[in-house]
Amino acid sequence: VGSISHKGECAVGLASFHPLFYDSVGGAEQVRGRSVVVDSSVDSEVQWREDCPIYHNDDDESNNRERIGIGVDIEHIDGIRGERIQRKVLTENERSELGGLVEELGISIGEEVMLRFSLKESVYKAMHPILCEYVGFQEAEITPFPDGTARVVLNLQSGSHERLGIVVRSTSWRRLEGGKFFLTTALVGVNSSSS
């Protein structure tokens, strides 16, 4: 299973790979017959725009609705492919950070490239319903951590992330199927002071 990264297609939050998804993530809810991860402790709903799910969080005090995009990606862990694509998908800073997961988790440099690639894909898929513009691989920097989280720094050439107040709320990753796949997720929102 690979990622869908074509400009006109949107696999944001969809679990077409459901056997892997259900085994690895709790709290999946059915939305239009598809599964989307939603925090059930929050009064929320997922609405669809052109077949892309957008998560809305109701704020009772101001009655404002926060627009949130959900991104999910799954990548086959292929260290050889990772080494081949690293210059295309990673920034210079990301390439200089490579190797941080080798000692603690045994993830090779090529595998870490694939993890960062998958994390970028999930972030871009989460941003798409809000941003609706092309984002290149050099416009975001991702640092994965051993605990399954990641830090994301956006640097969109268009400046849209700043103008719209786009904030990456959370990112996560894990290995699946005996270490054959990376599953990554991202939750992206709009800073209420910017909307």
C-alpha cells in the first residue's frame, strides 16, 4: 500500500487499508462508511468536502467551529528506496539530522527517510482540505521521535500557513505488520486568532 499524493486525489483520514488500521489504532468511528480517528472525549464531528473529511471541534463558549484536517499515510518500509529519494524529499536540515532513531530503535537511515516521507504525506493530506494548494517536500521539516511523535516545522513558500494560521496539532507514527510498514497520522488546524 502506498500513499496517494496526486494533487486532485485526497485520501485524508481514509482507512482503505482497514485491517492494518483497525489493529493499530483505537477509537475509530464510522463516517460515511469509512473509518476516521476521532477523539471521542471531544464534542466533534467530521464533515466532508469533495470527499475529504474535515474534523470540526465545537467550542461551546464562542460557538466557533475550528476547521481541522486529518491525514493518514502508510508506507512500506524500504530502506533502499529511502536512500534513493532522500535528496528529493528531505531538506538539508533533515538530512543532517538523519540517524537519530538508529541507536534506540534500530531504524536505518534509509528507513528513517521513509518515515519522514510518510509523516510529510500525512501532514500534507491533513492540510489539503484547509489549504487546497500544492506543497513541496522542501516546505516542511519533520523530526520523528522514538516515542512515536514528531515535530513539524512548516515553511510554505506561499506563506499561506502563516496567513491562514495553519497549525499542526499532532503527528504520530508507528510500525505495523512486524515492521513492514509505517503508519503515520497528522491533525492540522487553524489558529482561531487567524480565522
